[in-house]
Amino acid sequence: MNWCDLNTSHKDIPAKLLDEWTALVATDVEEECYHQFIAQNSTMCWPHDVFFAISKLELSGALVPDFVLVSEKGSLGLEYTLVEIEKPSTSTITKAGNPSAGLTHAEKQVRDWKSWIHTHSQDVSRLFPSKFSHESAAHIKFLVIAGRRDGTSDKQELEKFKVSADRQYDIRSFDFITDNLRSFRARDHCIPNSDSDQADWAAGYFHQFANPFNMAVSNLEWKAFASSPNLIRSHMIGRNIRALNSLMKQNPLFDEFSKRQSGGSRVSSAPQSVDHVSTK
């Protein structure tokens, strides 16, 4: 299946998705509505350096990030960004330049995550596997998504930047998701920043992993993967590509795309032999 057709002959599919998102963030609905949209269309909603996302990973009790974004740092393994989303209608900085009530609430979530992470090293190693995850939490970052870019003054943007720097987490508006959807470009292969087995390339596993219709991974699915005794903690994307593919499920848009590619019948996303592509 040619994912790159989404950039040309089938570009109406991501364009329609962008229109749906733009309409959604213009309405004031429950936060869960925004969450479900992002979870279902996860690959297109996040930047290209995010390989996949985990939805509502349970740390402990009520400590549940909305998303965990998974990227890779080569031989060091995976890097994780815990995400708290508020609503597009949530203001972040007041006119006086202070954190709003909505941002203060999100900030408390981040503080609680950090506190848990720093006091539960074994759980961190289990839930966030990486080559050195048992030694530090340097591979874990934090992001708050709240509000809209429209109507924010330069002064408020500057104060938001200062708040973000002081508290060591990033703050983005919902327009961050809009920008990602607007600039989305499908890739024919996922190319990890790590070593990989050439046989897996030849078998099409990296093509399969680049499926742009992949949804966010669930809490239970991720925990089962992360606890596997066969998990390789260095070069994690390249060395665990087959197991990672087994985690991925596709949203309904995949059926539409598949039927177009096959002339009417659905095609499996399972790997097929592809021409060799160098990882260099």
C-alpha cells in the first residue's frame, strides 16, 4: 500500500480530517471529545518525530496523563512526553501575565506526575522502558496543551514562554494540533534513529509501522508490551519493530484508503515484501 498517495491523489482524506478538527476546536464540548479525536487520528495529529502515542496510561490511581508521546533517541532508547490537555476555551495566561486557573490545574497534574516519577523508579523503569530508565527520568518530558492561539497578545505569549521555562514543561495551544494536521506528509517507511534488522526492512515491517491511520495505543496494550521479557531496551524502535506493529490498530479512515488502493476491496496492513531501503 502506498501511504504517500495521501500527499497526492488521496490528499482529500487528510484535508477532510483537518476540516473536522478545525470545526471541533471551534466548539465548546467536553474535553473527552477532543481526546477521542486525537486518539483515533493519533499519527496525523503529532509531529513526525513522534512514532506513536499512548492514550491514558495509568501511572498510579488518578495519575493518568491524557497522552504519552513516544519518540526515540537512538541507542539510548525511547523518550516519552507526558501530555495534559485542557480545552480550547481554556485561557493560559491572564491579562496581568499570571497563569490562569486552567493552566494552574494542568500544572498541578504535571507536578504530581513528576513527584510520582521521582519516587517510583522501579515503576518508571517498567512503564517507560529505555536503556537508562532505571537510573534517571531524563528521558521523560512534559507538555500542556490548552487554549487557542487566536486573541493572545505578544505579552501573554512571552509570559507563557516564561512560565513554561520556569516550570520545565512546554505549553502549546490546540493550534499546535491544527498545525500538525495541516503540515502532515505521509511517509512510505518509518526510519528509526537506531539500528535495525535488514530482514525486517525487506519483510516490510517498517512500511507497516508508517501506517498513517494508526491510532493511539491503549493503557493495557502498552503495559503488556513494556513488561515483555523479550523487550530490547536499546535501539528500541528498530529492534522491537515486529512487537510494536502488533500494538497498532487503525482508524476507520484506513478502510476508505484501503478500498481506494485496491479498487474496492479492503487490503490488509500486514507487512509484504518491499524493495530494500537503506537505513543510512
